[in-house]
Amino acid sequence: MNKITQLFNIKYPIIQGGMIWNSGYKLASAVSNAGGLGLIGAGSMYPEVLREHIQKCKKATDKPFGVNVPMLYPNIEEIINIIVEEGVKIVFTSAGNPKIWTSFLKEKGITVVHVVSSSKFALKAQEAGVDAVVAEGFEAGGHNGREETTTLTLIPMVKEQLSIPLIAAGGIATGRGMLAVMILGADGVQVGSRFAASLESSSHENFKNTIINVKEGDTQVTLKELAPVRLIKNKFYDDLQELYKKAPTPEELKTLLGRARAKKGMFEGDLVEGELEIGQIAGLIHEIKSAAAIINEMVLEFEMAKKEVQNL
């Protein structure tokens, strides 16, 4: 029995990333209905908007789903209270100290998973009492680890030290990728970029069409002084690189970044001035598909690849 399907009571050990501006209730419920675990991305939602998405998700699926909460969030207490009030049973936390909320959530009967980018933080999450850890390699989209450890090396290193279930993230969009990280010791996978380019993703069509045209080398991690983020190279990215030539202070970087730049890019579809976050694996994503088609394709390819491996 797979530890991840058991933990969440789902059919396949495939978890959708709780990505800002992409992961509304439509995507989360579609992934859950197809046998994976859908996550609502709270990071781009005001508290009341989150409540509305949770309520709509409950109507759209009778399967388990969860909420992803970046802990740097300004209204974190309000967000956590809404999650508890609405009876959400699974919470993924990221970007912050897992100690702060884990025991509170566990007391409420909520399954807690924390996202990390290093073995050190995986162990801290385990000590904090989380039920599982997502270890995310440097090829991932969006916010990223400062250590630059890739998924291929991160997963076995975390596996060596961890005793709780391990979910691999970063660079996984196919059944073969899923099999590879599971051979390295992961119990399941979290998939972001592939679901960003799905029919049910709440991001703008312009952004989805850009994802399927991304080639190898078209993304880069930047803004390490603030919070490292992997971006598609566009005018905003080029402006950043120009500023970097002058050895800017974090304040100068913040001024250029301004407010709501990710919303402008991913949600409003401004491909010039927006922040376009996606993983390196986008180079393998060639069409926009339904969440169900993505999961079915991954599972089929996983099973085929498993048979092929036996002949190696």
C-alpha cells in the first residue's frame, strides 16, 4: 500500500501544487475528482475569497482536497481560522517555520504537510510533528530553495534521514519523472507546472499559452535577496538583470518589483511587465489539457515505464 494514497485517502500518489493565481477551486476539485489530491492556493487569496473557494470546492468534489498556505502570509491567523471553520482536513504549509502552526492544526484533526528545499528543514518539519514532507528541487517553478539542490540529489538525501512519508516536487510533469523520483525514495509526487497549463487552472490564457512555448533555458531563478523565484525570461526579467548590473540593495529590488507583479503576469496575462513563474520542466509541456487527462496520462506512462525498467 502506498503511504501517500493511504495518508490522504486518494487513488494515485499525485498531488497538485497549490500555486498562486493558478490553483482555484476548479483545478483543485478536478484533480481530486481524477484521483489525485487537489490543493487550493491560499497565497493569492484574500481570506474571504479563500472561504468562497473552499465552499465551492466542497460542492464540486466529494473527494479529499487541501489548502496550501504560505506562512509569510499577512493574514495567516484569519486564513488558518477559515480552514478550521470550513472543515478542511489537509493543509500544506510552505515558506516559514512549521513549528508555529503544526500542533494547532493537528489538534483540530488536520493532516499537515510542510514544503522544504533541504534535508535540514525536512528534519525540522519532522520534529515539528508534520505528517509528511514535500522536498522540492531547484528546477521547480515559483519560490525556490537558496541551496540550489536539484530534485535528483535532494530526494535520496532527504530519504536517508527522514522517517515520515516523502513527496517529491520540482521537475515532475510525466509518469517517467514520477517513477524516477519514487525509485529514488519518494512515496508520491507534487506536480505544479503541468497543472498550471491545464484547462481548469485559474491563470490567464496568455500565461498558459506561454508555458507551452517555453523551451529549455527560458527560465531562471532570480531575486535571491528577497525570495528566490524562477521566472520565464521577459521584459520584466530583463529589467531585473539590468538593475543587477548596478549591485542593487534589497530596497531597490523591492522598488522595481513593486506590488502584485505576479498577479499582473499570471492572472491578468501581462506577458511583458508581469512576473511569470514556472518550472524548468515547462520545456516538456506542449499542450493545455484537462486535469483528468494529465493524471490519466501520467499514470499510464508510469505503468509503462515500470515495465520497461524491468528489461534494463
